Amino acid sequence: MRTPAGIECRYFFGDYHRGKNREECRLLDSANPPLVWQSKLCVSCPVPEILRANTCEHMHLKPELKRLFPFFPQQVQVKAYCTKTHQDVREPQLGCGECHDLPEIFIEGLS
């Protein structure tokens, strides 16, 4: 579904049926404790970019709301964890490197 920022994200949900105007981020709701979502968080959220780059079923995202400096607005930051290799993922856009092999055309170029 499209976020208020105009980007597709599978974690965003909007219910507009019969006059309802309910919007939520299911990734932030799944955090423990649930994080408060605001539509302006979607503008700088890295999650849609991560989901476009890496669709690994074993990678789970853990969101946090942080401020870079005291008077700056909150931003969503994400940590990734691979349930297949049981390790933290440094670059969520690339993945852990164990789940998906590189195509042979890229391997031939490295030799």
C-alpha cells in the first residue's frame, strides 16, 4: 500500500472504507513496546528502500525511533536479523550473504 509519502510499503496499512480514515505502520506496531507512528515518519523511513532491494524471507526488521540531535524530528532506524544464519545483518539492502547466491555472471567477473 502507498504511504503518505507516496512510496509502496508492505507494512503501511490504511483503512478508508465507508468514511474511515485509519492509518498505521504495522512494523512500528509490532515492536515491543509498540512505537507511536506519525505520517511524517514515512518521508525519511528506510524500510521501503530495504524491501525493494532485498526480499529475503529470513530477514526480520526491528524498528527504532531515534533523534539525530535533540531538536531534530524523530526518524525510523532499522536493525535487521537473519533467522536462517542467526546473525545480525550489517547491510539490510544486501542481506547476510548466505541466503541468496550471486548469479554466475557476477562470479565470473570476480575471478
